[in-house]
Amino acid sequence: MGKKESLIRAFKQEVKRTNQFTFPICVDSFTNLWQYEFGTLDGLPKEIEQLIAYRAIELGLME
């Protein structure tokens, strides 16, 4: 398994355990690590963007 797949899998597991307070921290941590490892967020898979949006709505952080 590559580094990207490993990071994505870890993020998917972590985001499930977040609440309205820890969710932004989790997303910041993931995106900072992704940028550090790959230099940009441009290669971020659409499924991650959708997961972030869905979870934000679910937690009442976004409409």
C-alpha cells in the first residue's frame, strides 16, 4: 500500500470518531500532513472532499 492510500485510510477511520469540536482539528491535521508529504492539495481524491463535506453537514457545521 502506498503512502497516499495509507493516509486516506487512516483519515477515513479517524473522521468517523470526530465530533463538532474535533472534526476541524482532524481535517486540518490531515490536510497539513497531505501538503507536507505531497506539496499540494491538488491531488486530494474527490472521495475525501465529499467525505469532509458530508461529515461537516452531519455534524451541523455546514448546510
